[in-house]
Amino acid sequence: MSESNTRSARLWDARHFVYAFWVEHTHPPTVQDTARGLGVEADEARALYAELNARHAMLLMPGTHVIRMANPFSGVPTGFRVTITGTSAHAGKKYYANCAWDSFGIPAALAADATIDAFCSNTQELLRLRVGDGKITGDAAVVYFRVPFAHWYDDLVFT
């Protein structure tokens, strides 16, 4: 296998590890968690995080190797809390989503039913939505995207 293919495989392994860890533990792994999980040194895990960040496969906190987001998961509390429900292996687990869009991405990624608690950015009113059996039910809401998709990565946290 060429060096390029080996590096690409290592990046996929790191990305997979990040998501699998997050799903299991409901929070992102640290560099040390990833190094242990992949059997590499911490410096290698940091380099993998940096490259995944550069490729927009995840977003690090500025100036650190702490994962802020790996869509649809948020590593910091947000106004979008997703609780997995039903008979899923992940039932009862709670995750933060980055935005309204991502709050639907979590149950989709886990192929699970969920309850989404979100706050209206205009009124701060609690909105509760349910995802189940391929349908969305609950409070009526409109999702408004302030930034056109082409500019989301200009400031992903603001978006």
C-alpha cells in the first residue's frame, strides 16, 4: 500500500473511531482516547485531528486539539438536545446537536427514534419534536438559516 493510501486509511480509521467513541460515550474522545484506541502516539493522534479539521471532517476548538463538532454531534452544550428513544441500542442516551438541521441528523445517523428539545432563537421558547417511524411530530416550528450554505465554513460555529 502506498504512503498516500496508508495515510488515507489512517484518517478514515481516526474518523471512524471519533464517531464510534462519541456514539458510545455521548461526548467526543480526547487526543489520548484516540491515541489509545488506534494504538498510536498522542502526536500522531493530534496530527490526524489537525488533518481531519483541515478537511472539514470535524471542527476543533481554535488553537487546540479538542473536538468542537463532528457533524451532526456537538462537543459543547447547545440549544439542541437529542434524546434517543424507542428500542435502539442507544435508547436513553443524550447528545447535543450543532443546530436544528443536525438535531435531525443524529437520529438519522443512529437509525433511531428520538426526542429533540430545542429553543427558539427568537423567543427562547422550548420546542419539543419527536422523530419516529419516519415521521416528525411535535411543536410547530420553522427552521431559518441565516447564512447561505456556500458560506457555512466561513464561521461554522456562528452558522
